[in-house]
Amino acid sequence: MYINDKLEDLLKETTSPKYNITYKHHIIFWATYFILNTLRWGSLHSDFEYSLKTNIIGFPIHIALSYFNIYFLMPKFLYERKYIIYAVITILSLFVMLVVKFNLTYYFVDTNVMPESPGYTDHITLNYAITTMFGELYVVAFATAIKITIDWLREHDKLHHVEKRQLATELKFLRSQVSPHFFFNTLNNIYSLTLEKSDKAPQVILKLSELMRYLLYATRKHKQDLRSEIECIQNYIDLERIRFNDLLQIDIGISGNLDNKVISPMLLIPLIENCFKHGARKSIDKMCIAIDINVSNGFLYFNVSNTIPKNSSDSKMATRSGGIGLSNVKKRLELGYDSKDYDLAIFEKDNTFNVMLKLKV
């Protein structure tokens, strides 16, 4: 019950104000319709006084029938698929309207209730009944069509806003997912160094604290400054350098204008992590990691590669399944960017695992 209430609140909140129809809109609609209809029939019969009188009688009936259909008959019977009952009540309501309109016209306007037809009509005839009922049906159908259109637009707007909120929530979750995954790997590094009683442990903890400070604030934002993101990458690489020392060779190239460029926070870190997870940490030999960052013509070209350890199946598994990090990056790109704004390629070539990302910044 609580969840349903919350969902209702969410739907109400996400409704655009432009689709909130108030009583003022109803008054404006019927007043405009009344004026136009009076002028139309007055011009047709060359008798504006008669047109005004008949419309004063007819419009309350139009309004009553329209609202009776829209707010009672349709929700109670049509939407519940009780079509026969709906049709029967609709016909009965039109017949009641016919009798009421005839008597009001006969006693308050003119005994000739249908001057536009040949002859003198002072009683309910088949021609009068058909003409009047179809006229009322036309008005009811017109008002109902407007109501259905507004309802459809309102529901479409609700679904659009709910979908946007869901995407925003999912993106926030994916961004937050990176942090625990990243810290888990880094804490493993610290644990290994403490077991070895390494003097490097304090340096690693200091670097980690800098990264934590960045992560705590970066992941709250939808977009982050590209320079800050690259600094985060460099701090992470420094952590790995401390751990692997001479067993790891890292080549980094940064070029292009990084000023005033933004990116989804923590989007690139998983690509770097993947190199160490499936490269350096699985090898007992010297490993090479190459990182090239270039900004040109409004796009970031981010290429990273690592040599594949001998007799290792990890890189193939990463290529096939993507791992937590790569899957996260793919999903965040799909949710956070238009398909034309990015291109991601992951492949193996010449015993090297490669990730190439082109991203609009």
C-alpha cells in the first residue's frame, strides 16, 4: 500500500503543468464553442435571436451529456469493457435529452421546434429525433475526443518523466557501483603491502585518501571536469606503480585542449582497472600498459592497452563477458550518452588487450 501511494505521488509530481486542466479551461472552451455555434446558426437562419435562444437551451444539455459520458459512463462501463451496458445507457441518455430539449424549445422558444426542416414540426418526429440525437452525439464525441487526447498526452508525459527518473536512478546506481568495486581492489593492494610489511603502505594509504576525497564528491555530479577525472586516473596509476615497482611499465600520453571539457564521473577508471586486473596482477613477468588520451574536435579519444599474460584466459573472459567494470562502462554510456556521441571498441590484437573509446566532451 505504501509503495502504491509513493508511486501515485511520483506520477503526480511528474505530470507537466501544461496538461493540468482547470475549471477555467472548461469555461473558456464551452464559452468559445457557444459563441461560435450561435454565430454559425444565426448566420445560417438569418435569425441571431432564435439562434441565441436555442443555444441557451441546448448548451446545458450538451455539457451535461458530455460530462456524464466522460466522467461516469466511460470510466464505469467503457473502460471496464461493459460495452453493451455502455451503449444502452448512452442511447437512453440521448433519448431523455431529446425529450427535454423538445419541451424546452416548444414552450420557451417556438412551437415549430425545427424550422430548418420542411413543414411545421410541433411534435417529436423521426426526422427531428434522428437529427437532434446525432447533433448531440457529435458534440459529445467532440468533447470526449478532446478529453481522451489530453489524457493520452498527460499519461505520455508521466511515463516520459518516470522513465527519465528511472534512468537517472540507474545512472546514479552505476556510478556508485564503481566506488566499492574500485576501493575493494585498492584495499587488496594495501592488504598485500601490509602483509609484506612494506614501507610503501603509508604512501598507498595517502594516495587512497586523495582518491576517496575525489570519489565522495565526483559521483554526486552528473558531469565532472575532464582534468579532474584524469588526475584521478593518475593517482590510481601512482598507487599501482608503488605496488608493482619495476615489474610494470606504464606509458601515458595526454594531448589536446582539456579546458572546459566534461565527462561522466568515474567513467574511465574501470578501463584502467581492467588493465591491472587482467594484465599486471596476472603476470609474473614485466608488463606494459599504454594509455593515450587525446582531445580533438570536441571528442575525447581514450585508448588503453595491456599485454596479455602468457597462458592466461582472463583477458578472453573479460572480452567475452565484459567483467563488472567494462559492463558498467557500457551501460553508463548507453544511458548517459546518445549513440552518436560515443564509440567503444574492445578487442585483442597481437597479444594485447585493447580498449578504444571515442566520446563527445
